[in-house]
Amino acid sequence: MCIRWLLGSSQLQRAWRAASLKHLPYGHQGTRRWRHSGGSTYRAVIFDMGGVLIPSPGKMAAEWEVRNHIPSGTVLKALSSGGENGPWMKFMRAEITIEDFLQEFRKLCSEISKTDMSVDFFSFLLTNEQVVKQFPVMTEAITQIRAKGLQTALLSNNFFLPNGKSFLPLDRKQFDVVVESCLEGICKPDPRIYKLCLERLGRKPSECILLEDLGPNLKAAASLGIHTIKVNDPETAVKELKTLLGFTLRTVVPNTRPVRKTMEIPKDSLEKYLRDLLGIQTTGPLELLQFDHGQSNPTYYIKLANQQMVLRKKPPGTLLPSAHAVEREFRIMKALKNAGVPVPKVLDLCEDSRLRGQDHWDYITRQVQTWIKQYRAMETSTIPAMERLIEWLPLHLPSQQRTTVVHGDFRLDNLLFHPETNEVLAVLDWELSTLGDPLADVAYSCLAHYLPSSFPIQPGLGDCDLTKLGIPTAEEYFRMYCLHMGIPPTENWNFYMAFSFFRIAAILQGVYKRSLTGQASSATAEQSGKLTEFMSNLAWDFAVKEGFRVFKEMPPTKPLTRSHHTWARPQFLPRTLGRRSYVTSTDSSPAHASKGALVFSPEGLSPPVREVYQRLKQFIERHVYPAEPELQSHQASAERWTPSPLVEDLKIFNCSAPDTGNMEVLVRYGTEEQKARWLTPLLEGKARSCFAMTEPQVASSDATNIESSIREEDGFYVINGHKWWISGILDPRCQLCVFMGKTDPHAPRHQQQSVLLVPMDTPGIKIIRPLTVYGLEDAPGGHGEVLFEKVRVPKENMVLGPGRGFEIAQGRLGPGRIHHCMRLIGCSERALALMKARAKSRVAFGKPLVEQGTILADIAQSRVEIEQARLLVLKAAHVMDVAGNKAAALDIAMIKMVAPSMASRVIDRAIQAFGAAGLSNDFPLAQFFAGARALRFADGPDEVHRAAVAKMELKHGL
């Protein structure tokens, strides 16, 4: 790893501050006791729950009263009725059950409001963990408090849920001590419960601070000598707590974040190393943060005593030879500093092995060889343009003109400018430097001229008016360079541009491959997968310009067939680097099925997959079908909004909507950080999610109609909107809302929307009610109507970038639609199986139903329709696999037209065979039918898909 000063000369110091690091904080020194101006030393912070960490019951009650037209103050009067001996306080002390409390509570509310009042939904609001969510500002404060070595405790008047557990919608790991009234049999403001908390903390009252929202409870704590903070607003309370403790409770260094888990460094070893290196004797903790930007080597901010430094290291895991060469970067910068080139001062290099030198002759040949090898080593799928470039580049190598020091990554964002003058103070990032052709650097620095301004990694100039901006074109820039160097312009300029884009494509492919294993240093690494193909297409454009005449004389290539082509392979390239053939067509011969063949029956599967299929089938028959009565009973019970333990015990598939679609979004478009936080728990089945797009006030079948606003404010995005039919949002396990809203109403129609990842514990998310489908609630996930009011989300939660929402929604809907169709075929098969069993067991009009002609006709028609839909869905899935979602657009639209209607007809015939029993909850048919009918709207109504199919059909011509 390479360590250098963050602040060197006075000019460099001003530049760094102007660039990003303004108002840098000074870490606190000394022991982990925190002293305020009065002289007391604090060692623990105690938190109340309702009104401090989560919304207070009183505030929720007031909002519920307004929405349900209940007289204001009714709920609070009922809760406070009877004082210490009232039903609420008895409930807090676990002296009565929740059923007894709700009965008494309803009676009191009805008497106070003078109306027969139901309290069921208020009970749901009070206990639903997705409605009652921890304030993020408090979560962050607790994290900072514990990081400084102080203890934290939760002291709450609490109650038991019907399942026998206390209501605690918080992570217990945040606290060293948790004291709950229902477990102890005593409530605040009884002094005994405060003393119990102090005893378990092992602290004196004067060493503790209590955050509480109720006056009597604050008064009782203060009488014992505990310092108190009255919480009216969490933000204000955190500021007061910060003043008392004397250290910040918020993240402080701009453009940094806590070190990602996959990029962690042993802090103790690093601190000892730095103290020995710098001769630091003073005490004080080491501060270590990771910079957000950068695609290759992870970069860290370090502060130790009064020294600020930057550390660069190789990413973890197995790396390619010669890649991530921080050793070279250190040596080059050290040598250049002595030669007067503006670079940062490097302090030290820590390495395990020595870096070998290499021959610098024939630079371009060696570079082409190196980057082809790098790309092949990191390849995850076949990219046609890269294949053509791998063939073309070695055949069109220019003769090298000069040999100089080549930077290897020379571009504007690797230059540090003076904050006031047009002066370069430092050239950074020398890890790819070597001796070679300087024109490679010149071409590489022109990449931005051909990239759009919306390019996510490096915003370009391709769609800008360069004349108006006073920026020379790439050609003018190149001629200026040649004139300054006194050399004639080369005829191979397009080759250098083609190679530069090929190289950046190979780099991006490496970043993407590392992101799949969690080794990439950048939080945006996942995006690089799509950008590789984009860059390679630009490279090929230059290759065509440079070598079209020569290329035209080469044998024609057909990259999308089985044809194998030969080519003039240079001797320096190993055979494994040559052109590959790849397939999208299929061979239907059963004797020799190709890898891309469409398998349409279990018998055609490979033996290992066929074994999995049989195991899956047995699992369904032995465990899932027999559990249906118990699951149906749970859905009709009072505990239906709590996930069934039976489902948790049987879950092995983890393929439910909307989680599958949201996983697709994170896999395709999420950053490394977003995937680490959300994708992993979703894949592991530890969390659930929802997708918020549909709105009651507009026709949401047209996604461009979405009106919910996303507004940028103080480094956050602020959401305001009204959504409904948000499936899964009522599930207590739902931790993530994928939200679609409008960031720019004045942008082109399909670039107005954006997608944000919204943690469900964010303040401002208010669930109005659960919606029903034909009277079915679909508990515990349900379908919610939700208000988003001033919901503040960090900017890093934006997916892909502003204005990309429509693109993301379309990318999500392809896999989502085929998943729905697969589920519908499963429901249809189940309905037909139930219908056949029913027909065999029932007798009507003197003979079994199975002998009735109409029943036989229905069974036959259902089998035919299921098989027709199954084959169309299978074909769509096959096209998606071998050619991608875009190529499968027509097939996806067709199956979304066909499958819901088919399932509705098949299930309807089964219901008819069951008679009135088919309408009941004794069998799953009614629920199947409601789901199939709803899916004629979900993910686009039938009319939209019919129109899409017709338009694509007409494009094909006659």
C-alpha cells in the first residue's frame, strides 16, 4: 500500500481544501469519558423508545383520529384514563393481556367519542414494525456514541404482543442494556425502574444522560441525579446531546463514507505502523474513512493526531498480474517529485514482494497483448464488439515514433488544479505508468470528447457545444499537441482512439467482475457491466474509421452464427486470446443438443438438473401441499399480519414478488454499497421489499404519468407523493421500498423519472390502509395505500442516476413479467389437479363428475391452454437467456397477454367443478382466481401489451 500526505505545500493544501475537504474536523483525544462544561463525566446514554427513537403513540393517535374522523384527543384521554391503575399502565406492567386491554380501550374510546368506535387498525398502527420505525438521526447518533466507547441503554414502558414477545421494533444490538416495563412489572415514572437500569449499566446517575419525551418521566429521572434531555424533535435533541458529550454525532468528512466491509483494514496494525513511520507520540484514536470515488484501487482518508493522509492499496482477492500496481505508482511519483513534476509527496510503500522491471520496447504491441489478456481473464459474457476488436487491433498496429514516460491514465480528473489560476498542482494516479508511446496518453485524454454529459463514471463533452465553451475539439487538441512537440500529425489517430476505448472497456469489465465478488473499491462498480459494451462499441466505430479499407478485404465475420473463422494471429498472441465463436441459434436435435437448445420437458434436462427437479417436486408434494390448510387458517386469524412460522420453516425458494423484481434491479443497476446493504439480505431471505410506482390520481399503466416528486435538497433527495397497491409494504420484514418518482418534470418524457432506494425506517412514510383484492387482504404483506411526506433519502440511494427511472422500470418488468407468468402456470396446474381430484370424488345426476361430458371437455381445454402458454413462456425465457431481455421484448409482451387470461379461464373451470366450495377459503381456488385477475393489471394491463405486440408485428412488414 502507498501512503502520501493529504496536505503538502501551501498551494497543494489550498487545492485539496477547494476540491473536497472543507471544514475537516479534529478528532477528540484522551480517554473514553466525555466531559461537558459543568465538569461531569458521562459514560452512558439512556434512550426512551416511543417519542425518542420511534414516533410516539400520542402523535400516531392524533394522525389516526384525523384520518378516521374521530374527535381530537380521544385516544390520549383513553390511554391516560385511570392513571397508574388504568388499563394502559396495567398493560405496560403486563398485568392484563392485549385482548383485555383492547376491550377496555375500545370501551373508553367509545364513551369519550360518544360513538361505537373500532380500535383494530389503531392497534395495527401501534404494533406494526414497518409503521413504527426508528428515526435515522437517532440510529446514527447511537452508532457514534458506541464508537466512542460509551454505553447505551433502552428504558421503555412496553407491552407484550399476542405471540408472547415484547414489542421492540429496534435492533437490540444497539444497546448494552434493555429494560422494559412489561418484563419488570414496574413502569416509569416509578424510580425503581431507573435504578434498575443504572444497576445493570453499572453506572452512577451523574454518569448518565436520559433522552425522554414525557415530563413526569424526566422529572423522576432528574430527581435521582440523571442528566435529562426533553425530546420534542429528534434532530434538536441530538444537537443538544452533541453539546453535552462534546463530540459529533453525524458523519463529518465530505466525499467519504465508513469503510466498506469488503475493504476493511486492521486499524490496530495500521495505527502502529503509522506511529512508527511518523514518530507520533501523542495519544488519540486513528480515524479511517473510505473515499466514495475511484474504480480501481481503494483509497482511504486517515487522520492520526494532527496528521492527515491518503492511503492507496490493492483491492482484496486474487488479482491479475501487473494490475493495481501501487508499487509502480509510488516509485513514479517519488521520482517525478524530485524532477519537479507536480505530484503529491509520498511517505512510504508497504509491500510483500518486489516489482520486476519489463522491457519498454514495442510499447503498443505489448499494450494490446496485455489488455486482451486482462479482458479475457475478466470476461463474464460475450460482447461482439470486443471480439471484433481483439481480432482487429493486432492487425493494425502503428509504428512507434517516440519513447517517453507514459502516465497510462491521463485525464482531467487525475489532475489537481490551483483553486484560483489555470495551474496544475499535481498529477495523480500513476499506477499504470511505464515507458512508451506518448500518443497513447494524448488519445486517452480525449475520451471525454466522445462521451455524453450523462455518462455515469466520467461526464463527457460529446453532446456539448465546444465552441461556446471555448474547448478545442479532439482533432484541434491533437494538432496543438503535435505542434507543441514539433512532430508531424500521425495518420493513425483513429487507431489510438480505438485502442483507448478498448482499454477502458477492458478496465470496466475488470471492475464489473470484481463487483460480483465484492472486491471493487467503488460503490458504482456494478454499473460498469453495461458500460463495457458501450465503450467497446465506441472503440469499434474508431476501428472502422481507421481500417475500413483493410477490414473490407478480410473474410466476412458472422458473430451471431455457429461459423468458425480463421484469422492472421500475431505470434505474440497465445491461441487462447484469439477470436471466439458464440451461439444464439439452437440445435433441436435430441441426439446432440447444443448448450443453447430449448428444453421443453423434464426428460430433456441434464441428469443433475433433473435430479433437482425431482427433489423439488417431492418437496412440494410432501411439505407444501399438506401445509395449505394451516396457512389458510393463519391468514384468517387475528395474527395474520405476522408472518407464519410455518412459511419461515419451509422457505427454501425465496422467489416471491416483488422481491424477485427488486433483486433484478439491484443486480443490474445497484452499486456495490447498495447491493451489500439490500441485495444480500434479500437473497438470503432475511428481508422483504416493496416497489412503489402506482398512484391513485393518475393512470399508472403509463409510467410517464407518475407525479410523486423527488427533489434535491442539502445533499439529500426529498420525496413527496401518494402511492397505492404497494404489495408487501405491510410485511413486518419489509426493509426496503424501491420508489419511482419524478426528478425533472421539464426533461424529455422518458427522462423525468428516477428510482430511489428508501429504507422503510425513514421518517415520513405513512401507511394509510391495507387494500383488499376481492375482499382478500393478502396478509402479512398486503397491498398498502401509502403517503410519502418529506421523506429524506441520502443521494447515494439513487439507482443508476437521475432520469433513469423509466429505463430501470422497463429493465425490471421483463424478468418480473416472466416470473408472474411462471407462477400463473403453476397456479393453473394446481387448479387443474384439484379439479381432476374433485371430479373423481363427486357424483351428480347418477354418475361421477369425471364421466360428465362438460367436465371432460373443460379438463381437456384446460390442459391444452396450459401447454400452449407454457411453451410460449419457455420460449420467452430461452430468448432472454441467449439474446437478452431487449431481444425478448415481443415474447415477453405476448406471454403477459396470454398467461393471466389463460389462468383465469382454467381456475374458473375448476371453481365451476367445485361448486360453491370453490368460492370459499377452504380451497385455494378463490385466491388463485383473484391473483390471476389482478395480474391482468399488474406490470402493465392487457391493453398495453396488445398494443406493443401489434406495433412490433407491424414493424416486421408483410
